[in-house]
Amino acid sequence: MAQITFRFADEKDTGLILQFIRELAAYEKMEDQVVATEDGLKEWIFEKKHAQVLFAQMDGKAVGFALFFHNFSTFLGRAGLYLEDLYVQPAYRGKGAGKGLLRELARIALERGLGRMEWSCLDWNKPSIDFYLSLSACPMAEWTVYRLTGDTLKEMAE
């Protein structure tokens, strides 16, 4: 079995990040919603530093990624780590890359003194839900995510 290693993305990885985003969107049947561009990712991840990307690698090849950023818990009184995307290419699933990415993110959260780590999962994604439950992650059953985007965001701002 190949050893899994992890590394943070740098600016030269912008195209690979976008590739993984598109692969994830295809898996989630949301390809039509991806409007991200390499230039936009470069700006927001590497120039403005609003997110970070961690790659899982096998035999020197990136096989998965985690895109995350810090959020804040008023109840805890400190920042947390929000995992926006976790994706492992199908051929590499079940080999420890996904669990390894989550383990690395947990280490990062603890090293940074963060209070928690959280993420969302689509309700229909049973393989991922089962995976997260196997790691003792707790679903937040009493919470619903709300979103304003596009025209509704503009209307709210008026």
C-alpha cells in the first residue's frame, strides 16, 4: 500500500485545485454551479488568504484535497476550522486519504488552538455520512444551513 503524504497547496497548484473542485461538483451532481476560475481562486486563496488547501498525495501524486478556512464560535469564544470541501478521487477511496486529510486538519486545528472543526454534508451522500459517523463526528440535527447568493444577496443589500 502506498504511503499517504500531505502538503499545503501553493499558487502553482491553482489549476489542480480547480480540477478537484470540478470533480467534486460532478460527484455531487452540481457541475452547473461551478463558476470558480483559476484567477479567482488565486486571488481569494493565495493573495487574500481567505482559505487554505491541503492535498493528500500517494506516490507523489495529489489524489485528494481539503479546502478550509477559519470561522468563529461566539459560544466558545475562539476560532474554529470550517471544512468547505473534502474530496478524494474515486480510484483512491478506501485507502486512507480521506481519513488522513481529516486527521491532518484535526492536528492543524489543535496546533492553532482552534475550538472545533466542522463541515456540511449533503443529505443523500450516504457513503460520506457513514464515513463521518465511523469517525465519531456528530451530525448537527437541529441546525439548517441558510444561504443568500446571487440576486437574493444583492436584494438583501439594498
